[in-house]
Amino acid sequence: MKRLITRYEIFAMILLMILTSGCSAFTSKPLPQSSFTIVGKEQTYEAKVFSYSWGLKDNYGKSSAVGVQYDTVTVPSKSKLKLSFNPLPKSYGNLEEISGEDITNSKIIENYNTGFTVPEKPGTYTYYYSATWKEGSVAYIFRIKVEE
């Protein structure tokens, strides 16, 4: 006697095929790395991962990017910084400059993909930016101290 396949079995097989056919939620790829370089100097500094949504994993940073612990890099005023990613992202998010300890005192820097110039005014600045890959998105953060 032959057994007919039920609608539930068909639905379960289709769902299984969808989930296992390259769904990026099951990625085992590590988080992409990002760094910044002071143009004209050869040293590269790693940006810290602030938050991410990568495959099925999520991790969100503190509500204030200023409160994250990481090293501060001293740079001369008006220096140009260049960001890099490994691997390159599919798209870039905003780059925000946060001056001092007041997160409400921030501005968005447009077109930073080719680099950007740090402020002339001495002080501590925190930079927050994000990028997206097919597996998800990652936000990074770094802090500089501008000196004359």
C-alpha cells in the first residue's frame, strides 16, 4: 500500500531546502576587520567592533559609544585618516564624529570612503561607523587625540 506525502511533509522539505541552500544566517565566517591609517605614516591602527548583526549572532555595544574602553591614538591636527576593511563591504554606513565626552555633540562625515581630515581643534574625538556584507553588518569605533 502506497503512502501519500502530506502537505505538512512537503512544507517541511521546502523549508529545509530554503534554510540549507546558502542562507547567510548560518555563516561561519569571522567578523570583518577594520582599521585606520594616518596618511603619510605607515602605522595602521585597529578599530574596535562596537556592535554587529552577523548571521544568527547579534551583539550590541553600550548606548554611548564614548563609554567603550579602547586605546586613544594621538594624531596631528588636520591629518588625513583612511579607513580600510578586510574583506571589502557591500555598502558603507555613516561615519560619525563625536567630540569630547558629549555624545549629543556629533556630526556625520559624508563620503569618507577615500579618507577624511581630522579637526584642527585639539581634543579627543571618537569615530563610529558601520558597513554591511551579505552576512550582516558591523559597527566599529575608534578614538583619537588631536594635537597641534
